Amino acid sequence: MIDLRSDTVTKPTDGMRKAMAHAEVGDDVYGEDPTVNRLQDMVAAMLSKRYALFVPSGTMANQLAVRSHTQPGQEVIVESASHIVRYEQGAAGALAGVQLHWVSGERGIMTADQVEGAIRPKDPYSISTGLICLENTHNAGGGTIYPLSTIEKIRAIATQHGIPMHLDGARLMNAVAATTIPPASYAQHFETVSMCLSKGLGAPVGSLLISSDQQLIERARRFRRMYGGAMRQAGILAAAGIYALEHHVTRLPEDHIHAKRLARILQQIPSVRIAPHHVETNIVIFEVTGQRRTPAEIVAALKQEGVLINAIGGLSYRAVTHLNISAKEIEEAGAVFTRVLTH
Ligand code: TLP
């Protein structure tokens, strides 16, 4: 089966499993897991920040940021198709008690003017804006990279209004691989960054919340406990993350080449609508038109031929490349798409 549903489906390699098996561990609730501490230090240094907190998932990292930056009753500016809006089960409202203010970006990218327009006036009756969140790369936008110049403009506005910024950097390293802009150059514009080890980097579990603000990280540590994310001998998981950072970052451009190749194959299919130049990293989003079949039937027909993808609403589908997908499998998947979608 060629599994293109997500880059979350990767399996740990033998080398990664060995690193996990031999990890030195301790109780991380006491701050005594040397491998967790090493991973946290490593990621903080990578982003030129002072602290990092290891958490079970990207969702938890985002939600700790939302909860730690804001007070219940505040508003958070987010892009309308962002992960925080679409895929976190309403946690910002349910757990942090904030309201989300959606801004519809172009393939997930908001402009500085849009963000500025969404900031509430500071008067006694308006809701107060507590946080601005960006997502880089933007998942539902099609793995879109936030231009650094746009981030800089949004940052300037946020500073002017005294509003902190959080980056959902679940796939920050894909943006780094595609642009060669160092992770710290992105991170410098945000009070907090979340980063996932379990997407393109290929670790089985784990994300980090990264910041230079000690008080904020201590608040996040308490909320991590509240949300059930304080783990014990988590070094076994952190070891996989360290291995991923040491071995799987430099290979990310391969996934981007595969995604572009897949987009070009899809472009040749008459029923498919796709702009290959919009494929910037490892996510390929496309539409299938003129079908009598439902999206679920199309997904099932592809599955029968050995290719897994996700239908993501309307006429749209998502295919994601990752470290368990080879160039040969892209060609094989391309042939299946051509066969199944030409009917
Ligand atoms: N995204 C998953 C699904 O939840 C949609 C995927 O398959 O792409 N931020 C971004 C931008 C993400 O894409 C994801 C995962 C997360 C956060 C959450 O990470 P996890 O799944 O670890 O909670």
C-alpha cells in the first residue's frame, strides 16, 4: 500500500528504534529525564530560544500556547483553515475559553493588512485580542510557506499593538528545507513556536513548545499537567526525536521533489485541477471534477488499487509525501491516479 494520507504515518526506522531502546531515562515530571532534557535543549538552541517543553502532540503544543498566552474571554486571530480552527476539536474554546477570530488567507497565508484589520480596538466594550497565530507550513493551504517578509510585517503590527504571536510550526522544518532560511530566522518573530517530530521528521510521537519566556514556559508546564500531557520516562520518545533531527532533516527536500513530481503527473489527468507551482513542500492538494462518484467512493477506488489519500472536503483531496515513500512509489501512485481518475 502506498500511504499518502499524511506524513504522520511513517514508521520508526531500525536506527531510530535502536536509539529508543538504548535511551537513558528518568522521571520527566521531576525534570530528571536526561534524554528529554537533551532534546529540549537541542530544539531550543536550533530556534535560538532559551526553553523548550516536550509534549505528546502538536495539538497539545498549540493548545498550551493558546492557554498560556491568553485569558478566558479574549480573542485569538487565526487563519480560517488553520489546524487550530479545523482539527483541534474546538480546544481553544473548550479548554482556554477564548474565541477564535478567523481571517481567510490566500492558501493559508494572511496579509499584514488582514491581521491588522482583525485586531479589536482597545475600548471598554470590545473583546480584547490576546494572541495572533500563524501556521508555517500551512497544512490545509497545501504545505504553503509563509514568506518571511509577510511574517515581519505581521510582527511589526503585533508589536505595535502589544499582542504576542504563536507559530504553529508543525512542519517548520519543511519550510526551512525548501527555503534554506534558518529555523531561528522564522522563530525570532514569535513568542512561542510549536514544532512536531512526528510529521515529516518521522518520529512516532512528540512535539515541542519553544520560547525564551521562562514564565510562559512554566505556565505551559502546569497546563501540560492539567491537560494530561506530563509524561514519565519519556526519554524513550525523546530519543526518537533526537534521532529524527540528526538523520531526517537533510532528506526533507526529497519529499518536496516527490510532491512536485506527483503534482505534474496529476496535472496531466483531465478531471484533476491542480497548479503544480503551488506545491512548495510535501503536501499536494488537488480537486477532482466531473465525477459521478462521491469523494468516499474515489478514495475507496484508489485504495483498491493500492493508494491511500484523504478527501478533505468539497472536491478536494490531499496527498502527502514522507520518508517511507520512494521515487518509484510516486510513479506507481501516479499510474494509479491516472487509471482511477480518468474514468
Ligand atoms: N495534522 C494532521 C491532521 O491532524 C490533520 C495531518 O495529518 O496533517 N499543526 C499542523 C499544521 C498539523 O498539520 C498538525 C497535524 C498538527 C498541528 C497537530 O499535530 P498532532 O497530530 O501531533 O496533534
